[in-house]
Amino acid sequence: MYDFAIIGGGIVGLSTGMAIYQRFPHAKVVIIEKESSVANHQTGHNSGVIHSGIYYKPGSFKARFAKQGSQSMREFCQTYEIQHEICGKVIVATKEEEIPHLENLYHRGLDNGLTIQRIGRDELKEIEPHVNSLGAIRVPMAGIVNYRQVSEKFADIIIANGGEIQLNTKVEDINEELDQVTIETSRGTTKAKMIINCAGLHSDRVASAAGYHTDMKIVPFRGEYFKLKPEKRHLVKHLIYPVPNPKFPFLGVHFTRMISGEVDAGPNAVMAFKREGYKKTDVSLRDLMESLSYPGLWKMAGKFAKEGLDEYVRSFSKKQFTKSLQALIPEIQEDDLIPAPAGVRAQALKVDGNMVDDFHIIMGKRSIHVCNAPSPAATASIEIGKEVVRRIPVGTSVTNKISTVI
């Protein structure tokens, strides 16, 4: 029997496994992952940004864990010689009506304890000469990294500590009993004293299988990208973001320098017809019907009808996508953009149509469920893992034989 079984081999599941060994060095841990490799979904399709935490409500998990996580992620990359770069980021106002929102965002960043600067048009031109701007916020601590490489190092650390990673293993049923949890998988039965659900796009289903109904549904949103042609990459020196619409829960199309040297442009945000639907043609009838039959989706759609329509127009019109990018860099032309891989965001949606706007962890009897961990979860992954492990009850039958370090 295992002490802990972690369901999901993305960056949050792996960071949790690593954190278990930091607290319980003699634990017996298994990570159960249905794919043939770790970090195959949200983590492997991540834009690679090390976020600062500027956008999030002061005091929230997102604000605290992004700020702390950006530091711990940098330290981890330095320790294990993982390529990364603290290139900095600018958040740009391109319209007069965006200036008050920019000011509000600046003060939110200060409230979150960030060292940021409010800069004018001339100062921005010195660092981003091609950007159209009426003013900006400079966020020096933002950076870039390959989160798949980070996840693979997390996995190496887990294995070095005696943990196991079971790939190509799909969870089919969970029975949470008085003194153990039985997990039926596609490769047989696994027993553990406690399970930790880090299943991302399927976290609500895993919680339900364990007997917990969460009053939320994971609705997948696909973020579609283009890349700049190599000869146009010089137009982007840092990370360039627009001022986000405070009424809309996505950040808007932006320019992201990648650790590979490429420059991504996007994303838009449209509902995916499959939880792992990275292409427009990817459809799962089960996933689609679950989303369409959920009242919260329709209530959310009613709130953001205009914004949602704009996202779908950009999804099918490269011309309109280009226009959105030109608001930031007017020199960008349609021919400068080439298709790039999409990502899918696992967004928890409440029945009232509101998005769950913070990381959300549910405690079970012998289980912990991470039921909402979208961006900036990769940045915050080390801190999320620590928080999950902090919630493991000490002095119970789960930990009384392994809690040698607390």
C-alpha cells in the first residue's frame, strides 16, 4: 500500500509529490498519469511565463502564490540549471479609456508587494520601440521558462526519493474507505492511505468519483496562438500585454517571448468542444454535452456575450486576430503570423455563471482535491504543492508512521 497516491502528472501533481518528500522523506508515493509522459496537457502547452502576481486580488492564493512562486521557481531553475530568463514585462494602455484601468492595476500590484514602475510613452519607447502606448506598467520580475523541463526535473526528484510514476494508467473508479482508498485503474488496483487529486482538466470528475460534489464544473477554454516569423521577432524585446478588460476574465491577446527564442502572439479564448481539444476539429460528445447542459455556462455566456463573440471572430479570422495585435504593435501584418499550437485552460465554473477566480482546494476524509488551478498555476506550482502538503493531517493513521520531518 502507498502512503499517498497523486492523480495527475502535470506540474501541480509533480510539485505536490516533491513537497511530500520534503515533509515526509520516508513516504511511499505513486503518481498516476493516464498519458505516456508527464506534463502532457496544460503544463506542456503552457506559454512558459513566470508570472508576477500583479493581476490578482490582494490576499488571494493566486496573488500570494504567484509572487512567492516566481521567486521559488527562479531559485529552483538556478539550482538545477534549467534555462530561464527574467526578461521583464510591460502592460500597455493603447486607449484613453484604459488609463484608469492601468492605474488601478498599478496600485493592485503595489498592494501585492511587487516592485513595479509606472512609465510613460517615452520611457516605454526606450525599451519597446515598436509598441503603441499611452502609458505602461513595467514588471521587471516577470520571466520565461520551459515548464515541461521543470516538470521533468520534479519527476526526477520524486523518483530519486523512491517515488513511482505510473504512466499510461487511467483512473476508472475510486472508493474512499475508513482506513484506505482503493483506486481502480486501467492497469489494475492501487491502494493508498490518502489520494491527492491534481487531475487538472478532469479534477471535477476525479472528485466526483471519490464521492465529492463540488458545485462547480470544469469547462475547457482553448487559447489559440500564432507565432511571429523569425524575421519579425525583433519587434518584441520583453513580454508585452494589454491592459486587461476588468469585466472579462481573460487577459487579451499579447506577445510572449519563449525560452526557445520564438515569439508567440495570442491567445484568444474560446470554449473547446473537448477537455483536451487543442484543435477546432477536436470533439468529445461527452465533454461537449456536459458543458452545454451546465447552467453555469449559459449564465456566463449571457454576461460576456459581446466579448465571447469577439473571441470567436478572432478564432476564425486571421485578419481580426491581426488587428488585435496591431493595437499593441502597429507594424505587425497578417503575413507576419504563422500558426502555433494551442493550449486548453481548465477553468472551474460555478452554477451561477461565475468563474472560480482563485485556486480552490477541497478536503475529503482521505483525499485532497485541487479543483481549480489555471494560470498562474505553473508559476505557483511549488507553492501550491507546499500548501497541499501543509493540509495533510499529521498524527492520523495517514501520517503517524512517516511524519519524521514537520
